[in-house]
Amino acid sequence: MKRRMIVLGLALLLAVLGTGAVYVYVRQADSRAVAGKQAVSVLIANERVPAGTVAGDAGKRGLLRTARMPGETVPADALTTVDADVAQLVAGADIQPGQLVLRSMFVAHKPTTAGLAIPAGKVAVTVQFSVVQEVAGHLVAGSHVVVFDTYTVLNGQDVPTGDGLPKAQGDVQATRVLLPDVEILAVGKPVAASGTEDKPAAESSADGVLLTLAADQRQAEQLILRAQTGSLYLALRGEDSEVPGGPGVNTRSLGNTPSIGS
């Protein structure tokens, strides 16, 4: 009898302990659930925020609004306000209306290059060429070319004519290497002109090819000047092309000596 009482007592004690453990676990789970559902303030896109919009401006223009959401559903980098660390950043892509605003959506401002990958230290400059001048359509983005320039030397001034030849008289045409190696960033077609009263659209339609070249400041100045005042011609470089440059050739020396200055 005594042994039975002891067994019953132990069973009752175990039941109480088990019930208590379950109760504690349930209370802790309830606490976690309540904490997770606690509402927090976050920023929501009130209207579409275009890519490039400064975060501080988006707030001032009413593009963002504050909303309350359950804490368990909010990502760790959700913005609750536009503070000083974010105010000068810009939207890296469009933020759609109703979208939760995250810190990762804003990036440091960088000057746009309209999709062109411009080499460091260079600028993009566009020059129009005829089909013949640009290697008959064989140029593509990434090609490297030699830029030649043909120009007029008034009265043959400072034009070598080779041994035994008299000093040039009158205007002389000369061709030389302007830039030995330039990369092409983009190839495009000119936009056709709409035409004028003196020049119908059929006569004013665009012709040739627009080539956008990577150049440093000096090279860009040379390209722009000679495109306006000279006649540019391109040659496609190969892997082993050798173009050392030099004084070039002219109409007095061509055919008489291998090269000017030799």
C-alpha cells in the first residue's frame, strides 16, 4: 500500500512538472509571436520614385509616406525615415507605388554616361563619317582605329618635297596620322533632316555613320577641329598593326620619295 502511494505521488509530481513546462513554453512562444507582430513605422512609396531621384527630394515632394507594419514582416534594412546618411543618395532604379522603401534602393550619385562605358580619364566625342571613310561598315563598338587627316597647306609652306625637288608652289594637299589608336564606343546612324524650303527632305536626308570615340581632352580637341576644318579618314587596326605616325605625305612628295622627310 505504501509503495502504491509513493508511485502515485511520483506520477502526480511528473504530471505537474510536465504541465508547468508546457505552460512556460507556450507563454514564451506567445511572447515571441506578440513581439513579432508589434507594429513598426516604415517608409512606403506614395507615388513612383524615378531612378536618379535624390532621397531627400523624394521626401519633400511627397513621394514617400509613413506606414505601420508588423515587425516580423519588415526587412532589416527597411527605412523608417530619410536621415542625413540617406538624404543625398539617389534611387538606383524606379521605386513603384506601394513598395516598401529599403536602404539598398539608394546609391551614391554618379554622373550618367547614357549607357556608354567610357574608359577612365576619357570623354566620348561623336564625329560623322561617310561609309568609305569608316572602313565600309566594318567598324563596331570596341574596334580600334587610326585617324588620318587630309588638309590644305597654303602655298606649300613647311611641306618637305624630297631631295632634288623644287619648293612647292601654290596650295598643297597633305595627309598625316592625326591619332594612331582610338577606341570606338558606339556606332549609329544620323537622324534624317526634315528638309527646308530651299532643300527638300529627300535631299537633306542623313547619310553616313556616326562614330562615338573615346578620347582625352587633347584628342577630342583635335577631332572636333579637324572634323570642322579638315577631312578625316579611318583605318581599322589589327592586332599587329604598326602606325608610328610621322609627317605624312603630300601631293608634291607622293610618288617621288618613300615618305616625307626620308
